[in-house]
Amino acid sequence: APNHLALIMDGNRRYARMHGLASAVDGHQRGFAKLIEALEWCRDLDVKVLTVYAFSSENFRRSHAEVDALMKLAETKLSQLASDESLHKREVRVRVCGELHLLPSEVRRAADAVMRATEKYERHTLNIMMPYTSREELWSAARRCATSSSSSCTSSSSLSVPDECGEESSDADLSRLLYTAPNPPVDLLVRTSGENRLSDFLTYQASDAALVFLDVLWPALTFWDLLSSVVRWQAFSAQRRWTQFYQNSNVVATAKKL
Ligand SMILES: CC(C)=CCC/C(C)=C/CC/C(C)=C/COP(=O)(O)OP(=O)(O)O
């Protein structure tokens, strides 16, 4: 199974409209319920890290009513998660990551509470990205990299680039400063609802990930949708391993000589 799975949970409002729910927020409610189900499935599939796009910084541009309702939903659900028995039983560490200062103080408090209540767990991690965009994450990492002492911002990574002062900063440095640190890079990124875009989500961490776009709306996702995505990832990985094997071996050259 992939170590790190990322999910863009798209299509909640369309689901609400299509199913005659009273408001968009009812779609988000169903979306949250699906997230809890997906967390169980990830445990069954032995996925170690699940990172989900819960709220893009762009989502603040939605109507006041929807943003307010989403924030209230987040506050309630994050508070419930802090004392959720199955979460504790399965030792899931929950982290809320992004521009946390943009969240209302009640949501921040609820986020702090669940992070503190689960901070000792190491078996699984659930990263809830809100409010988040990759560009902001990279800017903030780059700023911290530039202002930190050179000793905390250098490494022996192969991708190191000397800066104007001759100091080396590298790929590994930047990864350490991302919200998802110290989690490994994303192996598989799944987006629901038929949109084939990344929408500024984990563009750095998922730069080498397999991307799977599903036609199903997020609240309607089934275990089989997720399983089929994992199987596609396995096929991508197997194909890549074979390609590397052929490139690294003399099979083709030897065959030509024969
Ligand atoms: C942790 C927590 C409280 C999670 C909340 C639940 C949840 C799944 C939030 C996702 C919110 C969101 C903007 C989804 C995208 O669908 P959309 O609204 O863009 O739907 P559309 O594409 O049909 O318009």
C-alpha cells in the first residue's frame, strides 16, 4: 500500500444539490462523515499517512454563510475527534496544518486540542490541511529557510544549490520546513468529482506521486473506488520498477549483441 495518500475531497456541494439536501453545508457534513470512513479504509489498507484538503485559502472567497458554516462544522468535528475512541484506539495522530492564524479562534482552539490529545501517536497520521495552498506553504518554508541559521538549513542532499553567499540550501532543507514534515513524500494523490487539477495542493510533496482522478463525488466515494486507486498506484509503481530495471541492466545491450 502507499505510505502516504493524499485526498482532494471535491464535490460536496454538487452532491448536496444532486441529492436534494437543504444546503451546501449538508454536503460538507456528508463529506466529513466520508472522511471518517476513508480513515478506516486507510487503516485496513495499511496507509501510514493520510493528508486531506479540507479548506483551501481560496475558499475564504465563498459566501459568508458557507464559510461560517464550514468553520462551525470544523470546530464541532475537531472537538469530537479529540475524544474519539476509535481514533485513540488506532493511535492516529491528527495534525491541522496551514495558515492557522486565518482560522477563527474557536476553530484554532479545537485544532490545538485534537493535536495535543493525539501528539504521542506514531502508528498513523491524519493531516487536515486548512486553510492551505502549496504556494503559501512554499513561500513560508522559503522565508524560514532564508532567515534560519545556515547550520539548520543545509544538508547533503544531491539537489543542493549554492545561494549568493555560497551557502548551500537543498531539497531536504525545504522538505523539513513544510507543514507535512517529517512525513514522507506523497505516493498517491486521489481527487474526486471528475476535476483533473491539483488546485495548489501538495505540489511539492506530490511531485513524484501517481495521480488518480475519480468521477465520483466525494461523499459518494466507496471502498472499491479507493481500492481501485491503490491498485492503479501499484501498477504505476511496478511499471516504474521494471523501467528502472531495464535502464540499469544490460538486458537490451546484451540482447542487441546476440
Ligand atoms: C476537518 C473538516 C471539518 C472537514 C470538513 C469536511 C470536508 C470534506 C470539507 C471539504 C470542503 C470542500 C471545500 C470540499 C470541496 O467540495 P466543494 O464544496 O468545492 O464542492 P463542489 O466542487 O461540488 O462545489
